[in-house]
Amino acid sequence: MDSDGTQDARGTHATPVPRSRSAVPPRPTVPPMPDGSAFLTWLRTSRPEAAPGVWRFGHVPRPEEEPDEVPARQLLSGALIAFLVGWLIWSLLQNGYLGRWWWIPFDLIVPDSWRGGDVGRAGTAFVYRGYEVLVALAILAGVAKLGRWGDVWRRFVTPRVRQRPSVQAQPMPEQDPAEWPALRAAGALDAADRLAAEARSGRMRDIDHARITRAWQSVRSGRHPLATFTGAVLKDGAAACPHPSGARDLPARFSRHDLVTGQVRLGTTVDDARNPYAYRGTGLALGPELLGTSLIAVGPAGAGKTGSVVRPLAESLCLHALAGRAAVVVVGAAGAGLGEADAYDVVVRIGNPESVYDLDLYGGTTDPDEAAAVLAEALVGDLADPHPGSDSRRSTTVLAQLLGPFRAVHGRFPSVPELRQLLDGAPGPLAALRAALEGSGQESLLRELDARERQLAHPGDVGGILADRVALLDRPAFAGFFDTSGQSRPFSLKALDHPVRVRIDLPARGHADASRMLARLVLAQFTASVAVREDRSLFACLILDDATGVVTPEAVRGIQRLRSGNAGAVLTLRGLDDVPRPLRGPLLGAAGCRMALSGLTPWDGQDFAEAWGKEWTEARDVTDRQIIAETPAGKAVHAVRRVITGKAPTARAVTVRQVERERWSASELAHAVPPGHAVLSLTSVRGEHAPPLLVDLRE
């Protein structure tokens, strides 16, 4: 049975899943029993080890190389012809057209008394009929082997028999995951008995199993005492060790998830000759072990980036967060369909006055230099050369020269209007800052301020560019946001130490430049925060829907560092034209998973083709050579053959050679990927690779 493990005691989903065009249609399941058998069947389903990206739930491994099989039409026709030949031989034997030679073994072996009347008329008939049956079976065995009936049975009958639902055998207690053998082996028998009873009664779901398993891992690693874990399980059962929000599931699920392996199914690998045989027809799924190398998805509008990639991944990571395994930050335009607000712990609606949460402009840090580096990346990171004769480090220096003195005086960083005035060089704020610093003994900060005032007089000062970028945030629509006075509830990416679910809505309409700048800010804060986390056992992921204008040199370097911090990023682009030409190759090289959706342009396909490289393949060259007859008889035969076929007699020559060709060419990526499909290559955090696979995202 193919179940997702989310049924309650009545066998229904805990939350009804609404139907929509973008939602995956519900798969047929065997009606669950009210005693929790649906969950137990899901939990006991085999999940064999498989290649990266293979949906492991109920997976049946296939051989690495494609067997040399006869085409189906030829196989079936051969089986039918063999049967007709056997029937013809038997008919001829029965009617005596082939003589009585086939009775010679019978005459030599069977005594005369058996063929006479000594054994009775019934016995004699039985002996003769028995010999005829043996001959018929011998003919049947011969034509079965000749017609390859065994191959027909294995190819067309056996797979259909396997698809029928079967009753699973009860596993041994020490091998039954529903009996929690790991807890029993560690001596927590009472907790194991309580959890096993919860599973049998139908009160446990897949998210409960994943959450308690994660809590048990914390006990085994020494972060939490065994007594606390056992007490919580005995008290609350399947609801033990809850998420800080108290939620035990999402309001609705639109994708297929397996929380035992941590995978979410995105589609099916197409049965195509360009895909490795072991992948053909298997489900395609992603999990933290693949997202830890980051994913780049490129495709035009309407190709399915949000509905087929971003939303399933966001839903999966939210489930992981509820299980205490991950922290996720989803960034996209307001109304992009990134999931319901109830599915997240924090929803930041920038530019919406009804937003409960604000965004911390400085990432929750108290270090002026760190805040300046992150803010400079957000403001001018997309400018290849924002100021002649220098690089982005000057922007960081300028911001640090102002943030340090301001924080020393006010105990906080400046708000957006205050920062804009300081960057513009307004005499009033700078004079007030200087007056507050004089006599305080902070001579180093005074020197920073003096240096900033001297640079204001230079024509190449970068302060004006920074002020223009800050002005994009100093708009009436953002008046209540980016507050530093403590009057709002700012969200900081320093919270990635906890299993938090965050959605940030960007104001794309009318504020496109500000949205791109805020997206760069979130990415910069994310890469900076995951590098200094104390608990790296928690997987952290940033999902950025539409990364236009976000990819910078520093962003590429930050993505490269995510894997070592048990973190990853998912970026979608409408085209690689949204990335500066010098950064396209490094961006594809920094991401371990690359996806090219249908509708890609040939020049974008060329970048993917170069990233995927070439492989050795077998090329077959077939040539036809005309046969010249030397004898009169041969010439006559050739003339008759030419009249019948209309072609001159030829001899075919086949040359086989090894050539190096692109795995997927730019032309194939642009024109041979059907709608709703994508070509995806994968790399796991352990270094395992999967070649580019043609995947149907609609299944």
C-alpha cells in the first residue's frame, strides 16, 4: 500500500487537502483500518538504499545496465508463432500425417502385456493416453523455449502481479520499527512500549515518529538526558517532545513526503534512453542530503519553478522543522503561492501595515563591522564596479565608519532615515554624533568619524551611492519597517539555531529594486548566520523564489561555504541572463544540484551543457555498399531483385567507435525537453553524483 502516514485513527487525513490545479492529485490507497494499520504499513514499507535522487519508499532496485531484451512486438509475435507451430505439429501427429515413428519409444519401453488386454480396457487406454500427454508436454516445452514464453511471463505478467496489494508479514520485534528497537536496546522499555501502543492505536503520525526519532538522537548524542526523554514520552505519548509552536502537522499537504528518509517526491524519471537504466521509471525525490549542496533551478515564467519545485521543497522543510530537524526561510513575492501563513511560525510581510513581524536590517548582530559587511553586500553587491578605482570593501569601510560611532552613542544601530542622513553627509547628524563622542574617551571612533568627513569632500566618495540605495527603503510604504528603537518585533536570522519556519514576502509591485536589495540582504544574513551557529545538527535552508539581481561574487562564495555548515540554498531564475556573465559558471559550479526546466533558451542551455560536461558513448556508423555481380546468373538475380524492390542490391557495413559527446547539448535542452519536464543533475553532501536526468514534474 502506498500511504503517506498522515492518517488519523479513522483512516482519514488530519487536515483535508484542497484540490487545485497546482496540487498533486491524491494517490489511490487501500482503505485503512481503524486500528492504525495504515501508519504501521507505511512505517514497515521497505526503503532500500538507492542512488541519489531515487524515491526510496517501496523502491524496487533495477540493474545498472539495461538487459539485452528482445523488442516487445518481436517477443509476442515469436511466442504466438511458436504456439501455432507446436499446435500444427501435434495436429499432424494425431492425424497420422507424420507416420508412427513417434510411437517407437513406447513400443520399446512398454511391455506387451500392458498393450494387450491383460490390464483391462481402461488400463490400456490410460497407458496410451499417458504417453500422448508426455509427447504433448515435450512439444509444449520445446515451443515454450523456442518462443521465449518465460520472457513473456516475466515481462508482462509478473509486474502486474506485483502491483496487487498484498498482506505484509509481521516482522520480528527486534526488526519492527513500530516496536522502537533502538529504545529497547538502550533500556528505555517503558517508553518503547508506550510509543508502540500509540502506533498500533492509530494516534501516531509520520511527523510524530520523525520528531520523537530526532529527540532520541539528541539523547544518544548527550545533549538531553534519558530520564527527561522517557518522562515526556510516558506523559504525552505520540505528542511528546513537541515543536515550540505546538503544531503536529501542517494545515494541508500538497506533495508526497516520506519523513523516514526525509524525501519529498517531485516527479518521475522518464523512461528515456538518455537516462541511466537504473533511474528509468523511478520516482525523483530530494532531501536534506541533496539540498545541502544547494539547488539552482532555471526556467522561464510558467515552467513550474514555484509550483513544482519551490512549494514542495518549502512544504517538506516545514515538516522537517516540525520534526526538529531543520530551519527554513522562504523568500518570494507577496502572493507567489509559497504556502499558507498558518504553515509558518513567522511571516514577515514587508510593506504590509498588517504585518506582525519586522525584518532586522542588521541581522541581529551587535558588531558594527559585521553589520557593515552584510549591509554593504545588500546595498551595492550587485554593482560590478560601484566606484572607480576600488571595490566593495570601501562600501563596508564607509558603513563601519558610521555604524560604530552611532552605536557607541545610542546603544543601537541607526534607522533607515538616520542612516540615509549620515551617508548623505548632513552636517547636523554628523555634528551631533561628534559632540556626543568628544570627551567620552573613544578616540578610535572619533578618528573613524574624521575619516568619513574627509572622504565626503572627495568626488569619488561612495557615500552618495550608498545613500541612493538606502533611499529605496526610505519610502512611505516602508515607514513602519526596519525599526531599531525596539517598537516592533524584528525577525533576525540569528534564530536559525532553532527549528523555525519563516516566510518573507517581498513588495515586488512598485518596489522591484527594493525587493532585489532585500533579497540580497536576506541571502547575505543567511550565509553569515549559518557560519556561526552553535548547533549545526539542525539543517538550515534558504529558498529564494526568483533570485534576479541577487547573485553577486560574495553570494557565490557564501553558497560555496554552506555545505560545511549543514546548510543549503534553493535559488530559482527565469534565465541565466539575470546573472552577470562572469558569475554564471561559478554559480553553476557552486551548486551541487542543477535544474534546467522546459523552455530554456539555447544560450542558457550552453551554460548548462558546459557545466554537465561530456561522456564517452558508443557511436554506430552504418554504410550501404552496392554489390556488383560478376557472373551472368548473379546479374540476373540482381535484375529480378531490382524489379521487385526498386533498389539496387547493397551490403550493409556497421562501424562501432567510442566518441566523446555532451551529456545534454544546448539544442536538446532548448528544444527536446517537453512541457512540464526538467533536466536535473544531483550531488549529495557525501559526494555521490547523479548524471543529468530527464524528469516529469507532473507525476
